[in-house]
Amino acid sequence: MVVQMGTGMPDRVAAIFSSVLKIPPETITDETSPDNTSQWDSLAVIDLVLAIEDEFQVKFTTKEIVAMRNVSLVKKMLRSKGALHA
């Protein structure tokens, strides 16, 4: 599943968030977070982490998972693991 975001580039991260949180992909921005998205609760975190790890073939530490406070930070972690390019 590929979602087109504002830049016109495919955004696999947004596709995962849309699928797991069951929200329209066009509502997902880098600022999307548990603070502004009621669907992003403690149970959704587990599903998000599993889906992201599966899609990008990476593993996150507990510390990294706790630091995933918005979509931008998730992308930053994926880039640091070489799984996502700028």
C-alpha cells in the first residue's frame, strides 16, 4: 500500500499509520501524534511498531519505541537505521 503525501512522493510510513489507526492518509502529517490523534493509544503503539518493523525489516529497542512521539520522529528513527531515505 503506497500513499501519496503532500510532497508527491510515496510515503510508506503514512500508509502504515493510516492502516493501523484507521484514519484517512491525507490527515497524517509529520506532526501526527498521540496528543492530536485519539486512535493512537497504547494498544495502537504495539500494532504500529509491529507493522513498521515488518514493513521496513528493522527492530526497535524499548527506548526507541518510547521516543516515537510523532510521525516525524518515527521517520527519523527509520532514517537512522538506513531503512528510509530522506
